[in-house]
Amino acid sequence: MLAAETKVGNSQTGLASDPARSWKKIVEPVEPFLHAVTLRLTRQARDFDPQIVPYAEHALNNGGKHLRPTLVALAAGCFGQPNESHVTAAVIIEMIHLATLVHDDVMDEAQIRRGSPTVAAKWGNEIAVLFGDCLFAQALKLASEFPTTEICRAVSLATNTVCSGEILQTQQRRNFSAARQDYFRVIEMKTGELFTLSCDLAAFLSEAKPAQRAALREFGAAVGTAYQIYDDCVDLFGTEAEAGKSLGTDLAKGKLTWPVLLAWERATATDRAALENLIAKWHSENFAAVKALLLKYETFAPSVGEIERHLETARRALRVLPASPGQAGLLQLTDFIAQQTAILTVQ
């Protein structure tokens, strides 16, 4: 029997009910752009020292939705057709994202990423850490090749913010009161920042007006935050097929996500202590007990509400922009996240 079930409304842009078809509808208009990004990433892998090429090819050619390059293409599409400079910006951002994933997999002791062994699992933690550093450096090298310092400055600041967010989250593991206070700040730094950078650089390279650039930055931050809350919910309320990994992995590492923090905030003193103990002395068998507390304190619906709140902020930001294929695509992206969230149910 379903203890709760929440459906998230969308903005009626005509997305298909099947998530795969919905995503295809979003990316179809920008597929040539994404293909160009993939080719550039492949070439980047070959630019490393010959002995490092295997690591680079493994990391850079390992699939994924290319969410951030898609954001670059759609944001650029608000002002015309994306060009080669937008492709370069998307490659830079994707390399930074992949570098953070390589380092995350070391810290999380992850074995699998997108269905393949992680760099750390395949070659060891020392190689993975150093290779992640190489990816960061290569991204900054590409950024420095633009005729303006604005790109390099923005990329450097964003990289600093992402890494700072990771440090802050690591400091707060299993610390409920601190994590509750800074949860949204951390995910804005860790996830929202690269979404923001994707939209911001696209606008800058398209010579958008300051108000339009600011609107796209706001859109990126809001969508990135919504996406991370959704991802946190999948880890607790989804299926392994939806998550692409074992459920409860955040809990195993003491990462306190919004539904867990909400349960802790609402719980009685006895249940609060029980929740803290379950996570402090984590075993996979504890997942059912944590899930029971999440259900008891009805954390699913308000978590979905937070996702929708940020998606609505993103939609409002788009009103500043003129109607265009890019704007329509960005709006469809908010609907896609809402649609993915609507699939989740609490058992």
C-alpha cells in the first residue's frame, strides 16, 4: 500500500509521458552541438601524456546525459545558434564536472560509475586523485585560450566554489544540526554552481544583456538545486534502476540529505536519537529502519515541494528572456525534472 504518492505538475510544454522520450525531445534540437562536444572530449583525452591517455579515455568517453553541455546549448539558443566558442565552454565545464566525479569516487570508495569501474577502482586512489587534478588543470588551460580573461576567471571561481562545497559537506558528515543549517548552501555550491556556470558562459559568449545573463544565472542555480534534491530523493525513495546504483549510498557515507534532515527536525527526542545512531553505526540493514522513520514523519511530500519550489523559481527567471527555441528547451528541462520526480513514490 502506498503511504504517500506525490505528482508534480509541469508547465504544459507538451513533454511525452515516457522519460526517455521526454529527454530525447529536449536534446534533439541540440544533438549536433552535443556531438561536437563529444568529439572535442575525445580529442582532449588524446592530448594527455601517452601514459595517461587510458585514464583520460576511460573518464571522458564514459557516457552520461551531458546535462551541463545541454544547458550551454539551450542557453545559447536563447540568443541564436551556438558556435564553436560555446562548444569549448561546454567541454571545459564537462571536464571540471568529470574531475569532481573522479575525486568523489575516491572519497566514497565507489566501484561503479555509469555502469563501468571508476578510475579509482580500476587504477587505485593515488592515480585517481592525480588524474582528477589533471582534468582540472586541462580545463583551466582550455579556458585560458579564450581571448578574454572572463572565461578563465569564471571557471576558476566556479571550480573553487564546487570544491569548497565538497569540503563543507565532508565536514558536516553525520552532524545533523550543522548539515540542516547549510544543506541548501552546500548543494548550491556543489551542484548548482556548474549549472549556473553553464548558463552564464553561454549568455556571455552570446553577448547577452546583463539582465538576461543574470536571469540565466538564476535559472541555472535553481535548476541545479532542484536536480540535486531530486537526486537525494532517488537515493532514498527511488529504485536501483532509477538511481543507477545501490540505494542508501549517501547514508553509508554519513551524507545527510534533505529528507533525512527533515525527519530529524520533526522527530521526537527518542526517534531523533535512533536516527542518529542508525547513521553513525551504519550497516546496509539499517536502511529499512531509516526509511520507516522517513515515512513516519512524512518527509517525501515536502521534499517534492522543495523541488517544485526551485523549479518554479527557474521558470520565473526565464520570463526575462525573449521567446526562442532555447528558452522553450530550458522550460522543457524543468518539466523533465518535475516528471522524473513524479515517478517517485513512497512505499
